[in-house]
Amino acid sequence: MGGRYGMSFARKLIEQGKYDEAVASATEEIDGGSAGPEIMVDRATAYELLEQYAEAVTDFEKAMELDATEKLLERDLVDDAYFSALLATARQEPVRDGVARLERYKGVFPHGAHATEVEDWKRRLTGELVSKLDKTVEMGPG
């Protein structure tokens, strides 16, 4: 089921704020054999907006795998969205699992824009690096 030219129906639903429906629409397209990288990004985006970050990460990774041959995606935008979902997922998991999840970034985006941030966040998760923006950590006089 397509939306307007150049846009999936799922993308149109996302723009309307109908994220659950967008997931269902994208899933229907994928199950129907339309599993290109763009529809995977659409579903990943809807999952992320629903705060279902682990599902979003899986779909972003699949999208990048598919795009290795098709080269249709705007890699910078997907890089940002993937890192955001990956970090959100990592922060919800036990420390060891979260650190391992962040390691996956390098495999998907070996030269990605967030490589340094991944290393910093791994240190934050393990307590080696304290963030001044984290209101849950008491910082002493400063």
C-alpha cells in the first residue's frame, strides 16, 4: 500500500502522528515482500517514536544491511537516528549489555559521526565518566 509518490504509506502515517498504524503498515509491506531499506527505516522510525528502541535498532540495522547494495538511504540521517535508538536501548539495559549494544555501532557505521560519542557513553554507563548533564548523579562542589 503506497502513499504519495516517493513516500510510503507508513511514512505518511508517521507524519500524521499515527505511529502504531505506521508500524502495522510497514510490517504489512515488509511481509508482502517489500523489504527494501526505506520501508525498514520507516518502521524503525515509528518504533523509535513509540519508544520501542530495541525494535528500532533491529530495523535500522536491517535497513543498513539492505542498503549496502541499493545505496538509497541518506546515511547521515540514518546514522543519527540509529545512534539515538541504540543509546536509548543501551541505557535501558544492564550495564554490561548496554556497553555491548553500543559496540554494535562500529559494525553498522564504521566511520560514523557518533564513534566518539559511543566511547564516551560506554564510559558513562560503566561510571568511568560522569556527565554534568545527568541530574541523577550528585556532583559535589564545582
